[in-house]
Amino acid sequence: MDRRGFVKGVGLAATMLGLAGGSTLATAGSPAWADDYGLNPNASVYRALVPEIFAPLPDPADHVPAIVVGSGFGASITALRLAQSGTEVAVLERGSRWPNDLWRDIFAVDTIPDGRGFWHRTTFTGVTRIPMSFDPFGGVLDVSSYPGIDVWRGACVGGGSVVFTGVMIEPEQRFFDHVFGGVVDYREMHDVYYPRVRNMLRPSPIPDDIYHSVAFAHARAWDDQFRAAGYMPQHIDGLWNWNVVRDELAGRSTPSATVGCSNLGNSNGAKFDLNQNYLRYAEDTGVARIYPGHRVDAIAKESGAAGRYTVTVTKLAPTGEVLRIRTLTCDKLFLGAGSIGTSELLVRARDTGALPNLNEHIGEGWGSNGDVGLARPLGSLDVGLQGTPSASRILDEAGAPVSLENWFIPGATPFDIGTLASLGIVLDDTRGRFVYNPTDGRVNLQWPENGAAGYLARAQEVNDKAACDCPTIALPVLGGDASFTSHPLGGAVIGRATDRYGRVCGYRGLYVMDGAAVPGSTGTVNPSLTISALAERNIEQIISSGE
């Protein structure tokens, strides 16, 4: 997007937020348009909007006892528990650390995004099928495209907690056991580790006053349609600060969670992301430090049984410019870069000979969690705003188990548009694998041809039951079909690539602490709670055993 297009986009976004009762992006016009970051002529705009991410980035020491790669759910829990045990920790995160403010426009709006929205790309076609263009920048959502499937993941301090819809659900035991095959004890998770995470993150269902507000007319209509079809929708827990949502509705904050913003962050802190809990508590110990703008490119081990791990790191400006390349060392290395990031590092290390003792299960067992985006006509005159927290869920076991959750329409408008969206999650065993390409050094995800076809059909079948005379509409993303996931899982599966607690087979002091350890599915629910509980379980055992 050229400069004029960017200003036009900012103006339109401001107008839409203004219509919803919020503030505008008035500060966008205040800075000079100087090209102070070379690669991006709009860097000055972003610098005026979010000066915090342009502050000088700190550098970690050359050697740290423990390095945690990534800052999402598994990584942040690992960092906190290590720090509480007295271990000095460096958390390396490729993305920026974004602030929150009740009135400032920190993040891009989902409806008309700019470079703050996406990690170094210039185009995106989301579930609305509307292509969008913007300038390149180090935004918060990384969309990685592979043949047959697109993966959405976080690229910021806080990882996926900043860009997800806040849903935190514990799976049914029968589905959990189907996925984990006895490697992880469900009763232990249910009795100890799921409650431990809930105590820290405090997820809760949507309060009645917010559910009955103008922002959730679509959620009420969704529930009514499924009740008419014979289902009993159940309210689900969300990671939201409901008082901030109330502030939006009352005009005490710029609208965000009530006007279709979630996938690109919530500027006012309505989402209780990891920056407000685990990561903050880790830093409060005084022995854990977070280093934004530090992308980990490779891992290896020095020779000898007692050799330290080496971590090759590129320090990046928000505009993508390389500021420095270093090699750090650590005694223990904890991988929490998400399913894609962790799997890439391990596959590359094995196949280049940097970590030759990694086993054949590295890179295997990747799944999309059975994600499907669906829509159907609203069928109601009760319309309002696009509130983003998911209010309800139904479960159907007439065939392959599938849950459908009430969903906003990502990237549409701040207002209801006569369409109801659902996020379907099917218990599906389709799996892909990561493969190293020695020609270009890339690690590619191989996904079966038409890998989503079976679970897409199953999710549509259930959605059609509530649609009656209203045919289901698939919500495709890049590639023109429903092959996408915002819940990538697997690639270093627990009990195969690792032992039963995330210790990587073949190497002492190397651990997988994130969604890469999960066997491709979390059993018809969003993965965040299970990833977190698994990390709490594993790090407790690792610390107590001393290895």
C-alpha cells in the first residue's frame, strides 16, 4: 500500500470505529512522514502510534543458564516456573512487545488492517474472502502458507494469547484419551494442572449483562438456532477482562472486543493475555528477562556430553531490518516457539547434523486440530455489533465428534451483517509432517491433498442442522477452501519425539514445552488450556527431578 492508500485506510478504520462510538486514529497525522527506518516509508506513523516497540531492544548475555524460545502459553509458563525455582532465564521472542491502553489505537483493527496486523507480509485473504493489502511491518499475526493449508500464529510477546479468541475449554476425557493414548494421565490433568492454569488465568463465561448487550445479538441468535435444532448450547470460559468489555459498552474505552477485533490484538487490554499474568509474574521474580525482537534461527550443541547448547539469534527492528546476529549459549534449552517454530528448529537441527541424535519422530504427527470456519444466515431482526468473545458451544457425537462455537466474522465489519459464524473443531486424525529442504534450508509442512475434506464435511453437516432452509456457507481462507488452522499442533509429539514429560529423546537438557508436543488435536476444543496445563505438568516434573 502506498502512502496515500495507508492514510485512506487509517481514515476509513477511524470512521468505522467512530460510528461504533470509539475514538479515531487522530494521532496518525501528527508525525512527519520521514523514512526513518529505510525499508518502510510508514515507519514514522507506527512510531507515533506505538513508540514503545521502537525503543532500543535489550540484549541477552552471551551465556544464560536457561533459554526459553518463544513467549506463548507453554513458553511463558516454563519461564515463570523456572524463575520461581531460582534459575536465570532468558525468553527470546521474535516479535515486539506491545502495550495496552484504554484509548490509544495500539493494534490494527481487524476490518482494515495495516502493517501492525501481520508479520512481514503485504497481503492477506481471510475467512471473508476479501483480499487486503498493506505495507510490510512486524505485526502480531504470522500467516504461514503451505500447500493445502494456512497456519495462523502469534508473532509478539505473549504469542498466541494476544491473537486468539480467548476460549479456554477442558476436553472430555474420552476425547483426551483418544488423542494422547495414555501417555498423559487425564485424571492428573483434570485434578491438578487444568485447575492450576485456571487459577492463574481466571477464565470465565460471558456475564449475563454483556451477553444481552447490543454487541452479542449474533451470539443470542446463534444459541436460538441451535436450541431450535435440538441442541443445548453451553456458555464457555473465555480469557477476557469483562470489566474492560463493559467499559467499551459504556463509552469508557475505545471499542475493540465489542466491534470485531481479536485476531490482531485488543488495544485496551480486554483480553487477559500472558503479558498480564505469567510473563509479568516471571519478570517480577527478577531472574527472568524477556527479549523482544530476537528471532531464533538455529540450535545446536557443543561437542562432548557436557557441551552447552548454542542458539543462533537474529536481532530484528520492527521494520524487519537485521540489527545483529549472535550465537548464545545455555545449559538448558526450552522450546516454546509454537508447533511450527519448534518443529522447524528441531527438524533443521537433525537434518543438518547440528543435533544428529534426534529421532525419526521429530517432524511427525502434525495436525490442524480439525479447525473449520462456517457461516449461515442470521435469520433474525435482532442485530448489533460484532462482539468477539465466543459465548457458547455445542457438541455433536452422531458421527465424528465435532464441537461448534459461536464466532464473530473475522475481518468483516464492526456490525452484524446478516450472517452467523461458527468455528468448528472436529476430532480428526489427519496428520502432516515437516520436511527439510537442503536446497534452500527451509522446513516445509507436507499436508495430505484434500486433508481438510473429511472434517469440513462433518462440520458442515452439524452446522446444517441449525440452518434448516438456510444452506451452510464455508468460510475459506487463502487457497480458496476451508484448509486453515489457528490451532497448529504436533511435530514433536510427547511420548514419541520426547519422553512423557517433554524431554527430547537423544539429548539431555533439551525440552519441548508447547503445542508441538500435542498429537495434532486437543479433542474438539481450543488448545490453549491443554497446552498450558501440559506445560505446568511437565515443567514441575523437570524441575523436581533436576533434569
